[in-house]
Amino acid sequence: MNIRLFAPYLGDEELNEIRDSFSKSWIGLGQKVSAFEKAFEKYIGCRKSVAVNSATAALHLALSVYRFKAGSKVLVPDITFASTAFAPVYNSLEPVFVDVYSHDVTMSVEDMEKKYSKDCVAVMPVHYGGQPAHMDRISEFAKNKNLKVIEDCAHTIGATYKDRKLGLWGDIGCYSFEEKKAMTTGDGGMICSDDDALINELSSKRWLGIDKESWKIANPDEENEYRHWYYDIDDLGFKYNMNDLSASIGLVQLKKLDSMNRKRSAIIRMYLDGLRGLKKIRPILPFEPEIFSYWLFGVRCAKRDDLIKFLKDSGIATGVHYVPLNMVNYFRKWNSACPIAERIWKEFVTLPLHVQLKDEEVYFVLKKLSEFEKNHL
């Protein structure tokens, strides 16, 4: 056995869409990006979206649009990828690390309330692994404290929490299309909002602050036929745009997304059913695969490192998601106590989960987990 941890699900449809871009000799920021944005708006149900080259860029831009005073604070869950906490730093803001709930690894509302101060300007909840953060309570708190909500949806696309799509609870929602995520564009991300003014500004900020995208310059309307070359810059911008090759993949992947989510959910159900007989190895999250869309599956084990070695020796790839950010060297200067995160992450083991994972591979993983518990726990 040689079982991959993650794998993108790509086929001839994506290649054909890329060939179409080749045939048009336009592979940069172009009409495919615009078409992908519109398709994503329809799928998510938001008014406007902006495609960028990563979720990291999406989070950076989302905070930048508010022009918060330097040194202001942003509430961030302690267990998440570094991008969530780098976004405030990129904007000369300070991350405040909030502890997580032990049972679902999402931002603790109680610790968020405790660590809030008058210097806080925003909160960035993360749907860890696809497990929805407690957005109803977070949104209510944010509204009462006049905080902006930047919703980090890097781990889920398409799920609904309490009758509202994840990504639409906050002021701005940010998604990831990195190669391992729920859908991919190779690398890429999307910013969504129902606030037209915010999105219009972000559209230019992702393209160096220029008020006219290159494909529109190359294809001017009749009114600007002889001034097609003209543009202006009103704001600091970044080279964060998505290109048409990535958007070509995204257009096809978006059509596959629901079926890919269903396949991952079916695999998670197999894992959950197979783990019922184990007492000392248990799921990381309170998975509800028939309701939510997960990108990650994993277990908790007191002898995590021994289990990782055992599985590796059996040909099974694993991971650990993530080291708590308040324990990472770069972020120690903003350290705040997160005792639950610091304790529970030591047991986390991420297991293989992707659309191409075979039933026999899942059963093999479960067999090895059972062997480890029997012989080593």
C-alpha cells in the first residue's frame, strides 16, 4: 500500500478548458477569471466575488480594505494555518490568539469575549477542517462590539450552517483553491461579499490598484476605443490576481464540487463507522458528513508520534493540522495563553481523505488503526 494523504481530482474536462484558453492566446487575467467569479457568485449566493491567487491573498486584501489604524487587534483562532494570522500582520495589525473548543477545534466564543479589548477591530473565525465555527454567536458578539467579521472558509466550500451558507455570515468570506482543498485551481482563492463597494475596491487592489483590468484594455468599449491604453491608480495595490489558466480549472472544478463533497462525506462515514469499535483512537471532530462539507479527516491518539510512524511504515501518509500559532516562533511576540489548543493538538493525526481514495484503502487504514490500538495503547 502507498496511500496518499491528499490528491486533487482532475481530468480531461479541466485540460479541455485550459486548451480553450491556449487557443484564444489569453492566459493572464481575462474573461475566464470574470466567468469564474460569476459562476462562484451564483453557487455561493453572494452579490460579488473577486478571484485571487491564494486564500492568503484573499485574507490580506479583506482586512486591507477597512484601513484599520496600525496596531489595532484582530481576534484569530489559535489552531489554524499561518495565513489567518499573517493577514493582520501584513496590514500592520496585531493578531490576538483565541483558544478553541476541545470537542470541535473552532474558536471559543468565551475566550474570544475574554480576550476582546477596545483595540480590537475584527474577528477571523475559521471552519477548521470543515467544522463550522459558531457563527451565530460570533456574529452577534461582533455586531455588539462593532467588529468586522472576515470568515476564513479555506477548509470548506458549499456547506450551510443554520440556514446560511458558510462564507456569508461575515462581512467578507475568503476561500481557498490550493491543490489539496475541496476544489482546486492549482493555487487560488476567492473573496465574497454582499457589499458591492468593498468588492469593487478589492477588484482593483488585487491588480496593483489599477482601475482597469488588462483584458478590458485589450477589448475596449466603443466609447473608449481610442483611449484603451489609459488607466489610473488611486490606491496601493498588489499583484494578487488569478489568471485564466487557473480560472479554467476552477470553472470545471466548481461544476464537480457537490459530487466531490459527497464523495468525501461518504469516505468520512466509512471512517466513522470503522472507528466505533475503538476506545482510545477517536475522531478529531464531531463529524456530521451528511450535513457539512469537510476537507480534512483525522483522529486523536495519546501516542500520536508512535501512531504516525506505525502508519508510515504501513505505507499510509499522515499529517498534523496544526501547531498552535501561539507556539510558533514568529508569533510568540503576540503570545496569549490558549491551554486547550496547546493540549489537544498533541494528539492530532490527519488521515488520508480525497476523492480518489478507494474503499479498500480506507479499510486498510482502519485495520492498521485497530492493530495499533490493540498492540500499543
